[in-house]
Amino acid sequence: MDESEGRMVRGWVWGAGAAALLLAGVGGVGVWQAREIVDEALVMYPTYQLVRTRNEALRRISAAGYQGLNLLVPRDTLAGPANREVTTPNNDTLYAFAFLDLTKGPVRVTMPPLPGRYHSLAVMDLETNNDILTGTRDGGMGDEFVLMSVPFVVQQKPSVKVRYLSSAQGWLLIRVLVDGESDLAAARAALRGFKVAPLMSQPALPPLTELPVEPTPALLIDTVAAAWAGEGRPTAFVRWADRPAWQHALWALILPRITARLQAGISEGAARADGWSLTPPGIGTAAASPEVRAAVALGGLGALPADEAIYWRAAQDAGGAALTGAARYTLTIPAKVPARAFWSLSMYERLPDGRLFYGANPLKRYAVGDRTPGLRRNADGSLTLTLSHARPADATNWLPAPAGAFNLIFRAYLPGPEMRDGRFRLPAVRRAA
């Protein structure tokens, strides 16, 4: 979702909200009140999705007998159909994550030297902005620093390197590249070199309420208000019970429309001639608009900024029809993709709520990329893929699709400037006769 699509979300919801008010007979309420609620909901949505993801992860960790907060948890297998904790997982890297709470003090973060292997360490704040991003982009020679929150600064010795998170709660996410199954053992060893260690007392676990992807207005508002109250500073979010009845009525009308438009924006993609969306402006940073941040929270929580990775989505073929496993398509990747680290193309089943996950297939092939063995390239070095649910006669370059709706995500890590500014584009996905 780009800026123009974001403005369309607001305009469509405002108009629908005003019409709904008339139909519902909510008197004395103007369009500007509807606009305020749209703005507030878009700001709340990323924090809600981050808290929902945190609660789900911490419940699993607690069930295994661990406290969970400020604990680095590795996922040392490549993602597949069973991995449905976070939407749009990748099949290129191993992950490790830690949900942070720095209200009781800082943590020490250690990164091993990995000069020959792509890796990144990102730390997102409570609004899902990547406050810290380091790794291969900075030379990949390892690092150690104390991570503390701006509201909870603890004095350190001058010799200690300190980095700051703009909120006390956050999400630390590590990615380490795997070069195929034969490289898994080495990649796991590299992942084990990352450490997160609390330096002071541990905070208590928050209530680990199970939260749905699509919240009610009361659940959205109270979850976000509680999260920001946990920051130990005043919050502008008023809890549901303290809001007037007219706001209750207006929220009930507007929030489902916001969610529906965010989902539609994700599933439809950008209506461009080549069928591929652009990376949204400011993605993963404080520069992103509220609409972009909300859409990413639903369709790609944890996305990196564009100078680290680009994410192009195709939801339509060259003719503008939605992609479906019932058809057969071809896509040709150019011989030279301007990415300093690597590129990959992932096939995702699209759920009705807009989230994307890998689907089971007989090849256990969920993505292809510049490191995939056994693919047959064209004479000019380009790569033509077959995309379908039914197995083709020649499955060498087959990327299996689910039976129903699907989306493609093309990723390029450490992309060149021509990828970031749009001079390099992929061709459209073409439906085969």
C-alpha cells in the first residue's frame, strides 16, 4: 500500500462512515469525528498487532517453562506451512527473536562476526518502527552494545557502547541467511552466536490475553491503552469504558471498514501495469504514514526498511485478474537482479483476513531464489518459472501454488538504488494459454 492508496483508505472510510451515521441515526456527530476515529484506529493498529504477536509467542514460551521477556528464542529451521505465528515468513533465513521489556533496566546484545554470511539484527519499538538495524550492512564484523529505553536510561561506563530504543517495549528480530539444506548446520551455529542478556532485574510478564487478528473496538482500544500505560508515561489513549456512547456507536461502524480496506489493499496489490506493488514509502521506519504502518502490521509485520530489503507483491496477473492456483502462469526473472546480498520469490496462500502463509506442496518448495539448486536458466541467464497448483509436465522450474488465491512476494536484500527508485522492475506474471 503506497501513499495514494493510503489516502484512498481514509477517504473511503470517512465517506462510508458518514453515510453509515445517517443510516444508523447517530445524531449530533459530524464527519470530523469520524475522521478522528479513523486516524486514531490507524495509529493503534500496529501496536495492537505487535502485542497480539508477542502474547502468542510468550504463551508458547511460558508453556515450555520459561519467563519469556528479554529472552532470545531461536527458530533454527526454515519456515514452512506449519509456521503461522507471523504473516509472510521467509524461507531464506533462520530467525531468532526476543520480546523486550526494558522498564527494569537494559539488556546486553552480542553479535558474532559473520563477514561471509548475510545477517541482520533489527529492534522495533512499540509502534513497529525499526529504531536499530545493523549486521551485514555495517560490515558484518560483530558488535556488542547495551540496549536501553529512552524513558528508562541507566548510567553506563564511558567505555560501554549504548544504543537506545524509543519505547521500553519492543521486538528484537535476527535473520541469518541459509544457503540450502546443506548449510543449515553452519547457519545454526552462526545464529547461536547472537546473545541477549538482561543486566538488571526482570519485569513481570504482562497479561498474555489471546487476541484475534481482527479486534473489536473495545479490544483494540484497551489493548493499546494498556500497552502504552506499561511504558510508565502518560498516554493519550482513552479506555473504552471512559468513552461516550456516540463514540462506541461510531467505532462499531468504522473499525470493520478500516480492517476491510486494509485487507483489500493487501490482497489487491497496486494496480500498476506490471502487476507488482512498490515497497511502501517509509516502510519499517517512523517516516511511514499511519496507513502504510497499519497495512504492513497486518500483511508483513516485522518488515525491514527499504535500504535493507525491498518487498514487491503480486496479487494480479498481467491482465489484472487475481492470481489463483486454478490457473497456470509464467514469470521470468531477469538474469541480473541488483541486490548485494540475495533475492528470493515466495509463494503464499492468501487467507480471507489478508495474511499470507506458505502452503503444503509435493516438492516442499515454498520459494526460489538466486541460490536455489537445480533450476534451468534461459540462454541469456534469465529464469522462467511456472506457477500453478497442478504439477506441470516439466517441474524443473515449478513453484507450486495453493489451490485457491495466492500472492507472490519478491524480496531483495541490500537492494541497489535502481531497485529502490523503481528503475529496475520485474515483468508481469502472465497467464498461460
